[in-house]
Amino acid sequence: MDVKISAAGSKQRPHSRGAETIVRPGPYQILLLGSDDGHRDQLRSLVTQRIVDLGLDPEVIAFIDEKDARGRNPRAPVMAVFFGSFVHAADSSLVKELIEDSIVIAPLVSSLQQVQVEIPPQLRNVNALEINGGGMDRLASLILETFRLLRRERKVFISYRRVDAQPFADRLYDALDARGFDVFIDVRSVPPAVDFQSELWHRMSDADVVVLIDTPGFRESRWTTAELAKANATNIQILHLLWPGQQEDGSSSFSHFMKLRRRDFWWLIPWHGRGVTKDTLIRICEEAERLRARAIAARYRYLLDNFCDAARDLNMTAVVQPEQWILLDGVNSDKMLAVVPAVGIPTSDRINEIFDEVEKSNANIHDIWVIYDNRGVLNSWLSHLEWLDRHLPVRTVQMAKAPGLLRGLKA
């Protein structure tokens, strides 16, 4: 199989096995408006790091200052960030123009109580982010979500041992929920009369990050160690919180370790952690936010590599597009197949987005597949996807079945 990337004028860098080169998508344009008091440099640094975590070239992002905003490329994706301040709170013709062009503008303020004095009236109907308290980290992720480099769903799975860490897990749930994460925790997220363990595996398979609370008794539990093994087996990244005194676990291949210290608790009950400090919860939430890009990139790479290897074995040519989907040639047709890796469980909304994205291309496409990792997904959901396949112009394909379906195309 030849794996190629098509995008004129873009940089190339080596890819993994079975691939020749990758040309990065972009450019994606970020307009920097309003105040310039050092926060712009902080945002540049955060976004650049997220791009690197995704395995992309940092040059796919172009930061454009306000004075150059009207010279932006009208054919390339664009988003604006307005840094609020007392001296930049008046309406402007540029902001009016961006609003009329339906360009997303994210307002950033020192405090939500200061929106009325730091943000122009044109933008006061838009939800603002605070600079402090994790707002800059959230903004960096929001930018990549707007450009569809990260999925909009922000899903976290909390793995813990109830008898050891229930109060800690509850406080962590509330902190992540307040940051806009869709958080799974067993005592709040599993409805009555549901197969408990199957629901856990299903929700874990759809998580961006697993936050694992490694208390002294965690590794003694059959179920919690099974969750760790499941996450490792399915390439899910783990934010591994080590309780004071706990050592890193060498078997945790996809773990990013974060050591908790005695001073992270104002009142440490060794088996509960009820007194975790607010600053510690903020640090954990920020680490989860930063880990998302790396986690999604790892799962996307798993799907991309395995599919391209299967195509190579059948002498098909897979061309990875700048928008990160695959154009497959070499089947028995005068048209080509578009294949889109989907991290997590495909939903009808996401399938519709994929169809719209691929339809905008100029390729002579015969069919569209959405490939996904079916490990851990409930049978009822797999049946639902099969039903959708009969009614939508897009077909969902389990990664485990993709090689057999490719062989069928060659027959």
C-alpha cells in the first residue's frame, strides 16, 4: 500500500509504519483582538503545545494580530479571540465584520463579573472565559474543537475504589463538571436496572481521558485493576493520580503520572481524601485538559495505522487528506472510498458532520466509511449503528471488521 498525503505547499514529515509522508492540514487562522498584555503569548504557547500533542506541525496554525486581520485568507478556517480590557471595550468595525461573516469569536476576561466593562457590547451576548482558573487551557482546547482537530465532546471517566476515595472522587467530579467535561462516575452515571460492568466498559471506550485515583487499596481490587487493564488495551490515555506514598505502576503503559502530596490536602483522611484543596483540583483539571489532545491523537493514530496496513496488504492506495480522512483507491470501481477515523463511539450528529466534511471535497467518492474501535461498546449500540447504516449515506465500520470488508471490495 502507498500512504500519501495531499496538500499543496505544506510541510512534510515522516509518519509511522506503512506510510511515506504526512502533509499537515491548515493553515488554521487565529485572529488576536483586543488587549495585548502578555496573554497572547501564553495562548500561542498553549495552542502550539496542543498541536504538537496531536502530532501535527505547529505551522498549521497562523496567529494574526488585529492590524493584519483584514488580510486573512478567506478560504482558510478562521477563529477570533478577543482579549478584554477596560481600554478595548468599545464596539469596532472589525468585530462587526467578523460577526457578519459568522466567524466564531471567544471573549476572554479577567473575571466574569467584568464582562460589562472589558468586552464590547457587540460581544456581550457570547459566553466569556476567565483568564484565570483554567480559562486559558479551556480556550486552547476550544480553538482546536472549533477547527475540528479535537472533537467537541469532552469526556472523562473517573476510575477509583469507592471504599478508599469516594469523597475525593465526588469533589473531582464536581470540579471537572464545572469545567464543561462530560464526566462518568459509577455512582452518578449508571441508571438503575442496567448491566453495571458493561455500561462501565461502554463509557470508558468513549472517554477522552481516564482519571485514575490510585489509592493504597486500588490495586487490590479486581474491578479497578480490570479498568486499568482495559484502558491500556484500548490505547486510552490515563491521568494516573498517585496517592501520597503510592509508587508508579510499570504496567501502566498509557499513564501520565501525577503525584499527590500531603500538602495537597488540608485534612487528609488516608482512605478518603475528603480535604483535597481547591488548587489541587484545579491542577488535576488542567492536566486532564492538556492530556486530551495527546489522548485523541493516540487513538486516531491507532485507527489510521491499522486501516492503512490492512489496505496495504491488499495493494490499495490510501491517501491521507489534510482534513485527516483517508481517500482509498484500488477498489473495483471508477470512484473512490472515503474513510474517516472516529475517536470514541460514532453518533448520528458526528456521522452527519463527517458526511458534510467529505462532501465538500472535490474527490470522486463512491462511498463513505466511518471506522471506529468497537472494543467495549455495548451490543445495543452496535445494533443501533447497524440500523443507522441502513438509513444514512455513511457506513460505520468496526476496525476489527475493516480488513474483511476491504477484501470484499477487491473480490
